[in-house]
Amino acid sequence: MDGDERQETWDGFREVVNMAPADLEAWLDTDESRDAGHHQDGGESTGHASGRRIVRIQRTGKGDLSDDDYEHMRKVVGYVRRHLAQRPSGDVEDSRWRHSLMNWGHDPLA
């Protein structure tokens, strides 16, 4: 990934991830967070694992991020943008849609 691609990914990630690391960590400790998303073999959901990685990325200096980190950041940007476009009607405050997005670092009500 070249410098321009990294910058574009960095900017997109900073745009869509609107939860501070401490807030995201606190969210990930809730039952609602653990229940949201697709679970592989009864284990941790993909989004929950992503949230833990997002916290680590947020706490890592930009210059210390690996290509693999940037690939994950790109995945986060794509996920959040796709799911924002699928917003359900009605009150979403306690919806699985919102909970799933929050696992990916984005609170649509923030």
C-alpha cells in the first residue's frame, strides 16, 4: 500500500470511527455488544473482534501501523459505510443494527 492509499485509508477510518478507544472498550464489555453480529461456531462475533482491533489501532501511532492494520482499517470503512446505507426505519437506539455498527467503532446516534 503506497503513501496515498494509506492516507486515504487513514482519513476514511478517522471519519467513520467516531467512538473513543475507552468508550469502544466499555461498549465491547457489554452483553449487547457480545450478542450483536455474526458468530462463528458460537464464539466471538466478527464485529466484536474487529472492535478490539480498532481500539489497538487507535492507540497505535500512525507511523507504527502495519500494512495489515491499514487493510483492517479499510475493511472497517467499507463495513460502516455499507451498513449506514442500510439504516432501518424507526427507533434504532436499541437495535442490533446500531449495536453491530458500534462493535465496528461507529455509533450512528453520536
